[in-house]
Amino acid sequence: MGIEVSNLQTNMNVAQTPEEAARFFLGEVSKGLAQLVADKLAEVKSQILLGSKSNSSIAGWEEMITGGLLCIDWDTAKFKGPQHILCSFAAGRADSVSPASIDMSIGISIRANF
């Protein structure tokens, strides 16, 4: 798993605008980064599990840590604000990375002159 270059290249070839191509690129890179985090989480969790078996009072702790949600705010030159990309993942499962792309910007501004 990781960055699916062939899928990315296919999407880049059908993009209609530079912005659309950039979104395809950022989405695929985000999925690859989420997979790296999931793999490392599983690796560290299994290493710590081996060392914690001597403490029976914390048995089952590893079942409480199953995955997470990675939120990346990509800074881009041409878009209005950062591109928000969410990827959920389960620890160590190559098929678990699930992207959810959000392209939204909310701003609140308050100004007072006295």
C-alpha cells in the first residue's frame, strides 16, 4: 500500500484544470501518509504489547487503540485557504485507509473601532 501512482496518474490525465489535478495529487498523497501512520501505529503497538504482558492490571489496553483520523491542511498557492483532507485508518491494515475530502472554508471576523 502507499501512494497508488497508477491511480494518481490516471486521475491526473483526466483532470480538467490545474486545481483539479492538484486535488487528485493531494488526495492520493494524503492516503499514503495515513497508511504510513497506520503501519507505524501497528508496529509500535505490537512492540509495546510484548513488553507490557507482565503487568496484568493493564491487560486489554491494546484493544482500545484501533485507529484514528488524520486531518491534513495542505497549504496551496492558488486555492482560497488550505485544502482540508481527512483520512481515517485502522492500525496496520492496508485496506483500512479511507479518504474523505472536504473542500470548505469558514471564516469569522470581528472588528471594532473605539
